[in-house]
Amino acid sequence: MAFENTDNLFDTNGFERMSRGFAQLGGRLPESALQVLAREVIARMAERRKLLRDSLRPLPDPVIERLCVTLAGTDPTAAVSEVMALRAQGIGVEQIYLGALAPAARRLGDWWDEDRATFAEVTIAIARVYGIMYGLRAEFPISLDPQRRHAVFAPVPGEDHTLGVSMAADLFRTHGWDIDLKIGLNHDALISALAHADAPIIGLSLGQEEQLEPMVRLIVALRVTNPRSYILVAGQFVGRHADTLTLTGADAAASEVPEALEAMEALWAAVQTDATALGVSR
């Protein structure tokens, strides 16, 4: 499989939706949970930063400092303009992601720890980092075997009842899906496993309503580590929290099996459209 570079596929609407959505989670979750999410983005970006190859050095410190200032500033689009200016200079999306956004997120975390910025300011800045990452997702390579409708299913970490997701995996297999099931993993282990799975679609099971906050944290982490993957959240309580899950970055939500089957088909169509847009050769 090969893919061609694209000039600029930045999703402005996606940036606005995700940056606003992340910030609005403060009205749906306790502040302690929002702090966990902000730390999650910072930590996952720091981990991704370690993936920089020798040819992809961090951008100069003044660039990172300016980006941090615009991320935390009053203009919601200033940071996007900074990123687009870097892209116009020929800086690739991977270096933007790992050489600019990752160190900026880390610096914002330092500002927070050193009381150089309030939690509210850092939350706004991290929300914009999150939005920019989402806006850049279309420029990342995609893994696709057109003969293999591949997805990974997993319950939210801490979920005691895994029979439902196991049965769902079996059901989807009878409908022609190749399902890789991940069970019994804690948050960090699941993130690591999914980051290496390279699956175009990730199906997450929310079997208990009290697991909403861990689910939101999981989705936020996956939006950083698996920018190309589409995320479906399914479970009997999903309908009550679909808005929160969508604000977080889930691409689809389903309470019943027929809904989930239909949503998976729609996501697979989106994967194929993405592959065509990137010029994937088969």
C-alpha cells in the first residue's frame, strides 16, 4: 500500500467542533475529570514526541513559544493560522504533529505546573491543540486492505462485564467483519495495543453508565494516538450520553445492535473515501 502526500486537507469545521467540544466538557464533567483529560492530552503528546525520527527535529524554540501564546490567547483561530503558516513553508504534517504540537502541549503543562497559566487558560489551549490534531487527521496515512473489513473491539477499561462486547464481536464476524477483540487491558495497555493495531475502525463498549468518564478519557487518548481511526461507541447507556461522546471525538454512537451494524457500514464507507482522497494504491 502507498499513499500520496496532500497539500492541505485541514478540516476547519472539525477543528472548531472538537476545540469547542473539548472546552464544553467542563459543563458536563467535574473539574477533576477535565483536569485528567487535559493531562491525558499532554501525556499522550509527550509519548508521541518520542517517535520523532532524526530527520524530524523539533521546531525552533521561538516557534514553539509563539504557538503556545496563540493557543492560550483570546483569538480562537490564531493557533490555526500559525500551523497553516508552517504548512505553507513546506513543513510536513508529521513534524507539525510531533515537532510543534507535542512540545507545545508539554510546555503548556509546564506553565500549568509552574502557575504561569491558570487551569482555565491551559484547558482552552489544550482544547485548541486537540482541535488542531483533529483538523489534521485527514493528512495522515491510512491503513486499508479493501478485501478485509477490519476493526478492533474493546470494552472501556475497568468494565467488569465483557460478555456483551464478546458477543458483539462474534455477531459482526458473521456479517463479514474481521474483528480483533481486546479484553482485560487497563487504560495504558489498551492505548498501547490500539496504537499498534493500526485499525481503521475502533469499536468501544460502554456497558456501565458509571464508566462514562473512563470512556471519555479513552476516546481523548485515542484521538491523539490513532488520529486516523474512526471510533464507534456502543452500549445500552450510550443514548443518554451521545452528545458528550460526540463532543469528545467519537465518530458514531449506537445503543442497539442494528444501529451499530449500520454505523459500522457508514464508517467503513468513510474509510474507503479517505483512502481514495489520499490516493492509496492497492
